[in-house]
Amino acid sequence: MQTVSIMTWIARTALPRKIWLRSKKRYLEKKKKKMKEIIKAKRPFVRKELSRNDAIKFFSSLGETYKVELLNEITDETVTVYEEGDFTDLCRGPHLESTGKVKAFKLLSVAGAYWRGDEKNKMLQRIYGTAFPSKEELKKHLDFLEEVKKRDHRRLGKELDLFSLNDDIGAGLVLWHPRGAAIRRAIENFWLDEHHKAGYQILYTPHMAKLDLWKKTGHLDFYKENMYSPMEIEGLEYEIKPMNCPFHVSIFKSHLRSYRELPLRFAELGTVYRYERSGVLHGLLRVRGFTQDDAHIFCREDQIEDEVLRVLDFTLFILKTFGFSDYDIYLSTRPEKYVGAEDAWTKATGALEKALIDKGLKYEIDPGEGVFYGPKIDIKVRDSLGRQWQCSTIQVDFNIPERLDINYRGSDSKDYRPIMIHRALMGSLERFFGVLIEHYAGAFPFWLSPVQISLLTISERHAEYARGILNALIKEGIRVDMDDDNEKIGYKIRKATMLKTPFMCIIGDKEMENNTINIRKRNGDNVGEMTIDALTAFLKNEISNRR
RNA sequence: GCCACCGUAGCUCAAUCCGGCAGAGCAUCGCAUUCGUAAUGCGGAGGUUAGGGGUUCAACUCCCCUCGGUGGCUCCA
């Protein structure tokens, strides 16, 4: 969505070593002026062909070592360069015919980037900018960026008092405030109910386990860089969990399993801790402690496809309930570092693909992006601004059943190894919450809203009547609050509107006399006067339809 | 982790460039007002300027370290 390009002709002067925020703005301002001049001059870009050797000589004489490095790797005998005035750049092209063709542009930011995208290389400064064929299109894009800023979950999280991250607690560790926790509870209740209906059994497991367990599972070999250092308890080492699977396996193994029990579906809202490098942490979207809506399905090989189909249906239903009906699906295949037999990978990948084809779902292959223990299907949702977010993942695993030696007794009284399917629909509650905040711009649908309805009194003498309504609605399980502050009604409406409370009840003399309330929506629409019974029925209907 | 920048009252931000009494709006608290659909008025309180060290007669301001955040890079639920 965002247009990013390296404009070679603004890179003509190197960035100063140190840039203050204010001088950074000034710096971009200066660059902008220079660019405008160049555009106005309508200087042509001239394409030239050089032999590779001449090009190396030419760029070496300019001291452009990076271009020389690129040239040394090019095998073609001739290369193309583009000239604009006294500036010559190595580029395959094509270029615009002249600088005058640039109609609308904006420089956005300055940031470091590793030379050729490799963190072992030196870091260079990169200027980000965007250009469009017309001023209108540029404005549209800048408006979009403005809207993205307004919806930023970190900003809304503070404004709506949903969550916080605190210095004293630690980086990437989330505090859910009452209002955020109310939303989480609504999500969790929905999730638990639906999992029960879909034939899952709910588990709870500990936050840590002996280090030896993680050796057995292979995590210490393949996942070490994401795990925290172990802690010692009475001479034994324990590790805080980065994944839930070993615990679920342990429950599977707690007694002998029959083929009749399969598929066995274990689900848990399991909190895991993973080491993430400080620079990658980002609000709720990238944290160090998070709760996965995890599940592990133990099944026979011939049940994989059917189970994957069920999971796909289930996932799309859950996502749809949260207002996501647009998504992109990816099938990730065997990575370089992997465990298990090639034959098993082929079979599992085939099963995943067949399920996608049966459902008639469009998907792309993501080569080599599978997890070390098996191939996976990832579903990335598109939010109301069309941005892509990775949430759901369905992974086949034939490594852990092998390593942890899990079996079931077949109809022939022999032991067989089950296949394990890992899946998370929302991914992590933290990330999903962050995505939801941005998707709804903080204006949650009624069933998710932290406060669903606010009772606003006109003056002190209405407080008692309002309190009666408050208690009645609380009894009905509605998240309601009352604003009986000594303030004008306009101010109370403003407060509730800014908190994006879906409904407000205005309570004054008229309502008290008629034994009614008057409802107003957060967008300003008036729903009208109704009795308490009618209100309760109306609100319950909204909840059951998840609006 | 790497590069650059930032951290001032609960929140949003001045004062930092060029060292010289740390300031405003909102929120909070008190008083007045009892009001009909997006801000009633007046007053009070609120700070070891993220933490630590250094330079200086003097540090929010300059230097170093630590912690945290932002934009990217690399990696990912």
C-alpha cells in the first residue's frame, strides 16, 4: 500500500552523521526544495550503455564503492546507467524521461537500513518518500497516512484507557486495564463457547516446565533464540514456556488412547513468553508475553484433510464475527532447517493444499516458510483500511509425536502414531486486540464494547431513578455505567462520545415521569424513548447478534 | 540486536538550538451552579525534567552509561 522508493537523485548528498529531530525536518525540507528545483528544470534522464569494466572504472573514480560491489557481481558484459546532469547512476531502468515528469511527491522519513538487507553489513541511511502522478493522488495517500495515525492502537489504547505498557514492568509486557480486560473477556467468552460447540476440550497448563522437556521436543535446538534463559529451582533447571504444545501432549499421554477417541481436540488460551529483540517490539502487535488461542488436534493421517477443512471453516466463521471478511491465504512449504522425513512433508503439504482446493479458497504458495516441524496455512486478514495482518495459522506437525513418542491403540490392537495439528485462530489475544482496535478505530461493536451503555442524568434529582435502571441492566449482564456528576448534559454526552460508548441514555424529568429512558447512539442518531423492558430486549438482541 | 531520533505534571505539549527562577491546556480536587443532546464559572493542588554519573559558579539544556519509547533494518504470533 505504501509506496517506498529510493530516489537516487536525492541521495546525491550524504546525510550528516547526526540529525536532531528538528534539523531532520529541516533537512527533509532542504531536500524537498532541491528536488523541486530539479523537477522544475525538467532535466532529462539519459540512458547509456557501458561495458562492465568501464563502469567499474567510472564508479571507482567517484569512490562509489557500493556500486562497484554490485558491478562486481553482475555477469553481463554491458550495463546501463542513467545520467541526469552531472549525476550518473547505475540502474537497469526504466526511468522517467525527465525530472519534469514528477508531479507530486513527499519525503516522509529518514531511517537506517542494512546494506543489501543483511544485518552483518554496514548500515546506511535511507530516505523514505512517495510520489504520485497527480497532486490529488498524493493527497489521498497522505490522508490515508493521517487516518492510520488516528487509528494507531497505541494512541487509542491510551485515549480509551484500554491497556498500557510500563517501564517498571518491562518491555513488551502488557497491562490490560479494566476497559481492555472487559473486551478481552467478551472475546474469550465467545471463543470458549464456540470451541465447546466445535468439539474442543478446554485445558489449562502451567507457565513453565523443566528444561529437559524442551530438549526432548526439539525446541532447544530449533527455537532457542526465542527462549529465555532457564531458572534454577532446587538444583533443577526450569524454562518459561514459549509454546503450549508439550503440555497438551503430556495430557494426551496421561493414559492410553484408543483410535475411537480421535480426533481429539485440546484447546487453551495459553500464555507464552518469547524473547524478541528490543528493536522489534511494537505496542500490542509485537510483545514478549502473550496469550495464544491455541489448540492441538490429534488425529490419524487419513483424518488430516477433514480436520483441516473443519478448522478452515471455523477460522473463517470466527474472523467474520469480528468483522473480517477479506483475507489472503498462504501455504508455507518446507524450510531449510527442518525435521522429519521428506515423504511426510510431501503428504502433509498435499493434505493442506487439498483442503484449500476443496473449500475453493484462493491461496498463494510461500516457499520455505513452513515451521521446522511441518508445513502450515497462514490466513492474513485485511482490516477496514485494507491493511494485511497475520493472525490465524494452521500447522501440521509430525515431529513432536515422534520425539515425544505418542501413540494410540488401533482397532487391530496395535499401536500407531497420531498426527498433530497446531492451530491458532486469532493468533495472540494481544495482537488480535491491537488489530481490532485499529480495524474499528476504537468504536467497538456493541457486543465487544467495554461500556455498552452510559446512563446520563440531567440533574441531581434524577440520580436515584437512574440508579434503579443501572441495577436492572447490570442484572441482565449488560456492561453499563452511570454519569451522575454535577455537570451539564452536553458535557456528559461529549465524554461518553469520546470514549466511543455505543449507546447513551438521557434521563431527566420527562423520562422519570413516563418511566422510560431516551437513547442516543454514539454517532449522534436518536433512537428514541422506550421502556426499560423494551430497552433490555433491544440490548439483548444486539448482543446475541454480535452487533 | 543494528542506525537515527525522542523521554519535561496522569495526558497533550512549551522552555533545550545559544546553560541562568520549569510553564500552559485537558484531566484530578474544592466551591458556586441543578442545567435537555459534543466542553458552566471561579479557585487549589500537582515536578528529584526517565534513572545514574560527569563537566560547570550554575544543567531540563552539554558529555558518558543504563532503562524505556518512536521510525526503519533484520526477525516474527
